[in-house]
Amino acid sequence: MCSEYAHFVDINDYPTEKWEEIFSKAHTIKEFLKNFRSNDFSEKVMATLFFENSTRTRLSFQSAMTTMAGDIIDLGEHSSINKGESLKDTIKMVAGYSDIIVIRHKYAGAAKVASMYATCPVINAGDGEHFHPTQTLTDLFTLSEEKHTFSNLTIGVCGDLKLGRTSHSLCRALSLYPNNHFVFIPCDGLEMPDDICDFILKHNCTYEVVKTIEEKIDTFDVLYMTRIQRERIEYNYDLKNFILTKQSLKTAKKDLLILHPLPRNEEISVEVDEDERAFYFKQATNGVYARISLIKMLLDHKEQTELFQGEVMALECNNRNCISRHEKYLPHYFVKTEKGFRCEYCDHINNGLD
Ligand code: NCD
């Protein structure tokens, strides 16, 4: 199945050169906007469809659009999805009202489904526990500004690595650069999924798993903190080893970059905000420039996009949170891999074991 438009559903939809082009433009735009206004997006309309909670992502997309003199239509909470309208019908209709669609949804693969039916570009603003590629653009843009490299880094990733979609997209992105080493510090029972670990190794990067932040903090160039996704899971384990404090930063490098996609819960004590290595609020601001640059790229280029690599099969994906389990009209696309059949909506490997 092919689409006539360029979409941004998975960070790995584009080669690293394309991301770097986005960052370089984002940097220029950031500098330019310090002194001038821009009307680059005038006469363009963005539809923001957020079926899950959002502060930063929704507002940074809206800010990106209005800063460039574009318009926004927002679905709000009272859409016809509540009347049983399918995602397909919603998207076909919204595409008639807009030039670009931004979607956040609770099911993995929802943005891909939107890209199947939209007659305009679609941006994935987070699909369930799957991916969050524009957060990764924000994270990498911050890295490019503060570290000037994406290679030879030791990256600590702490918190809910199982359900936190931002760490999935981040690891998949940084694995494409040479000599990166990931140190995972997952909260109990919230380990990084196998497919992400396999992806890291397949791309010749490495990872290890440790039990506390302090264990390896002295080796980190970047520390990526994440919160427990309590809206997806009930969680009552002790978090003491997974909280970043002033004390735990004692042995950290002077130029450590502390990142967090936000919102923060208890995983970073507020005292850390004063530390000059805390970059999470600057990171959130950078999200606007990274997104302006992405929107520009997608509005400027119309290109044929192949949406699926595999084939339609008479199988059902075993992931209960896969969009194909909830939107019944969807063809079931799978790719055969060594480990089983990979669902092309949510990337779950179906091997008969779950
Ligand atoms: C993240 C998300 O929605 O996945 N937030 C964001 O977009 N900045 C992280 C989170 O909610 O924990």
C-alpha cells in the first residue's frame, strides 16, 4: 500500500541525514525567530487530534504552527469517536479540512493507520506505548545543540523503559550512530522490550542493564529520565533506586546532559532543577523549533511513501493495544522475521508464545 504524501510515523522512516537536515534548519529557524517573525505557514492549516493527554506536544505543535503564521484546528475532547466513528472515517474527513495532521492515540500503530487514509502528511505525536518520534527529534536537536555529536556516547536511560514510548524511539535513533553504549536502569518489571534491545545490537551499538542510577552515573554523557506510565499500569514498587537527586549526581561528569521528555513525577527531585546539567526545560522549548523544521519538510515535499513492506495475512496480532485489534476493517500486514511475524502496525513479534 502506497501513500502520495511524506509522513512522520517512525523516526526510522527517514535516514539519519534527513534528521540532521531537520536539526540544522531548526537551529537556523531558532536563531532567526529571536529577531524576526515568519509567515512561512500562512494559509496552511494543521489539525491536532489528541486522543490522549498532552501538554508539551500539543502546545509545541500549536506554537510551531502559529509562530509561523499558520492556523490550527483542534479536535478537542468531544469528537465523534465517542459516537463510534472509525479512525479511518475521522481521518478522511479531517484531511479535507487541513494541510497536515498531528495525531496522538492510545493504540500502537494509530498514526500509521492515519497515514493510510489521509490525503495530507501525518505526524505521529505518540501512539500508545509504541513510539514518539517527534520527542526524539526534540531530544536529538537538544543533543546537537549541547553536545554537537550523536556518536561515542554513553547514555543512561532510567525509569519505565517498557511502556515509555520516548525511550523506545530515542534508542532506535541513537543506535544508528557509531559507538553508542546504552546503560538501562529500568524500574522493576519495566525493562526495555526485546525488539529495541535487538535493534541496538543489530546496529552494532551495545547495552547493559544496571540496578541503580548511581552504579554507572560517572560514565554517562547523557542521562534520559522517564516517569512511570501510571495511566497504562498500576505500579506500587519502591522507586528509591530510580530517583535522581543532588546526591546521586556527586560522581557524574561535569558536562552530563540530563534530559526528560516531561511531565516529571517523582523521578527527578526538584533540587536538581538548579543544577546546570539539567536541560529538560530547555529541551521542551527546543521541541518547538524541531517541530517547525519537521512541518516545513513535510509541507514542502510530496513524495511517494511505501507504507508496508510485508503482506496481508490471515493472522491477528497478539498485542491487545495494537490498533489492528480495535479498528476491524484494517488489513493485517505482517513481515516474516527469524523470531516470528512482526505486525506492521505495532511491531509486536507474534511467535505463538504470547
Ligand atoms: C511523553 C509522552 O507523552 O510519551 N511526554 C511528552 O510527549 N513530552 C512522556 C510521558 O508522558 O511520560
